[in-house]
Amino acid sequence: MAEQKKVPKRIAQTVLNSLKGGVVPRIGLPYITVGRKNEIEALLHDVDIISEGGASFRFIVGRYGSGKSFLLQTIRNYVMDRGFIVADADLSPERRLQGTKGQGLATYRELISNLSTKTKPEGGALTLILDRWISAVQTEAVEETGLSPDDPALQAATDKKIYAVTASVSELVHGFEFAKLLSSYYRSYVDGDDETKAKVVRWFRGEYSTKTEAKEALGVNMIITDDDWYDYLKLFATFFRLAGYTGMFIMIDELVNIYKIPNSITRQYNYEKILTMYNDTLQGKAKYLGILMGSTPQALEDKRRGIYSYEALRSRLQEGRFSRPGARDLLAPVIRLEPLTAEEMLVLCEKLSEMHAGLYGYSRSISTEDLVSFIKIEYGRIGADQNITPREVIRDFIELLDLLYQNPDMRIDELLASDEFSYAKSEAVSDETDAGFVEFTI
């Protein structure tokens, strides 16, 4: 086995703790990514199209624990490195795409709160993006005119460049108010008026509840609402491009929460919002915008309450007659995740064992033969071909590593041969089959 690149302890700790807890780590993914080569290549093809002014919409579909969120997070990190701004959110009972009690607006607020860039990957990047844009325009004006920073003529040159951006944005739907607020932010930035800057940012975040409140604070007679929040994301995508970024990616996971809505009319309104977003990207009404949504097969295919219950979406998304397991069309709107093979899981376990040894400062004692035995047991159980997921295998393996580290007298072959391990795994497979609406994130 080739020597693995040494993983910093801070990253190793985060990765192992996250995986053991059943969630996807936000850092360190390149150290543990295996498989999914074809899916990643298909999505990166979309990245090139978006960077040239296009748009894309994809569904990532897989069972609980199959790697949906892991793939989304991998793409998230990649596109940020390419200069994209990413906004991500998980749907929940309080966050939907449409709702009568502001659930759609709650999703918008979550997306804007999680705006991330390469230099601020943890989210909360809106103010940084706006300030960086103004600073970059000022720098360009200095370079082009050769004027000193305190020359009044430089201010006029900067104003002209700012106006060019706001004028381009103002031509879009709701763009006039959006452009007016960008100008207001710029003026506040130049004047050192932090109070007005904060009010503008609050408006962009969708935090004004009435038009009257917004009018008094900023002089605009518009607010972002449950019905039109998506239009403002399209405005942001265009603005981000004009501000020097490559484009914008929106990542929405846990579509199962729409599937779980008991009211059929409310579900249909949410599916109608998905249709609007889907049509916009394919018909060229959105630019520099990529949308990825994560779903389970049931939440997609159930014709009674899933996405396929909305005929306009089913006819657009349903798989053709030629795709089958092992030969999926990865250029289609729906990317279905195939299970990781036993060989890929073996490679992942090797990476994790090296990471664990590096974190706790011991020489790796688990041999490749031990790893093969572990994988054979995991994949050899009744129903494993249908029910086993990467999350289950990873959590078992990290627990195994922790036990061996804490108990040096233990032997791995004894643990693997124990009745408790066999029984626990049989129960896990059975529980996964009956998981119902329980959702996880890896």
C-alpha cells in the first residue's frame, strides 16, 4: 500500500469524530474520498458550464447513509476552490421550499446565513463578499487611473464602476430594489456608516418582516417573501459573478422532509417550486447558478406523495428505458448513487486506520489481512447487498479502532469473531430495512 499523506491532527480529530457520530465532516474530505469518480466527473462538467454563464440542476439520490451528503460536501469544497460561492441548507419541518408560515423564507435565510467562500468556508460570508467587492473596485480604479486614494476624481471613477454592476443587476426581476440596496451599501462603506451597512445586510438576509419596516429603515418598498425568495438567489448569482466570483452553487439536502408533509396540497406547492427552479436552469432564465438537491429513492419515486406524484416533474425526471444498475446515465438530471464496492470500502478503511494511528501516535497494528476479514464479515451478512451502507461500516470500523487503541491486550480477530459483533450487525441490517422516515447525513 502506498504511504498516505500525513493528516494534521486537528483535521484527523474532526474527521474521525464526525464519521463516528454519523455526520459528514466539513474539512478533510480529500483524505478519505474513495469511489464516486464518475459521479464527481459528471457534476464537475456542470461546473464548467455554469462558469461560462449557464445553469444546472441535479438531484443526488441514494438510500440513507449511502453517501449523498458526502458527495454534496465534496462538490462544495471543490467549487469553492474554483472561485464559486456556495449556499447550503437542510430542509426540515420549519424549512421548506414553500409554506404558509414562512417556511420557504426560513430556507432562504438559512442559505444566506451559510454563504461560504474559499476564504470563509464555515459560512456567514455575505458581509465579507460585499466589502471585498467594493475594495476590489477601488483597487481597479486606482490601477486604471493612476490617481491617489484621496483624489476626488478617483471617487468618481469608482462610482462609475459600481454603477456598471448595479445597472446590470437592476435589469433582472426585482433587480431595481436589489441594485438600490447595493448602492446604499457602497455609500455606507465609503462614509463609514456601519449602521446603514447592517440594515442593508439585514434586508439581504430576509429579516425585515413588513414593507413598512423596510421603507423606514432603507427607503425601499419591498421585502423578500416566501413567494419570491428564489428570485433573489438568482440576483445574487448574477451579482456574485459581476463581483469577481465564478458563480453560485445552491445545495439543498433532506428533500425527504417535503415527502413527509402530511398535507397533499402543501406538498404540491413545494414540488411546484422545484419545477420552477428546474425549468429556470434548463431554459436559460438563470445564469451562473448551480442547484443540487439530495433525496432518498422513496422521496423521489413514490407516486402517491414523492416528487413523482407531481406529474410535470415525473415526466421530466423519470429514468429512461436503457439505464440500469451499473450503467446509469450520469448526464441525466437525477444521479443515483450506486453502493460502494467492498474493494472501495477496504481502501477507505485503510485510510481511516492510518489517520487513527497518526492522531493517537501509535504504529498501525491492523494488517491488510485484518481489514479484508472485517470487510468480508460486513459484506457477507444476509441482506448486506441491499441494506448495508458506508455509514454503518465506517462507524463499526472506527469503534473497532477505538477499542483496540484503548485496550492493547485485545486482538482484532477475537473482536471480529465475537457473537456480540455478529448479533449487533444482524440487528443493524434489520433496523435499516424498517428505518421509515429516519434520516441521516452521510
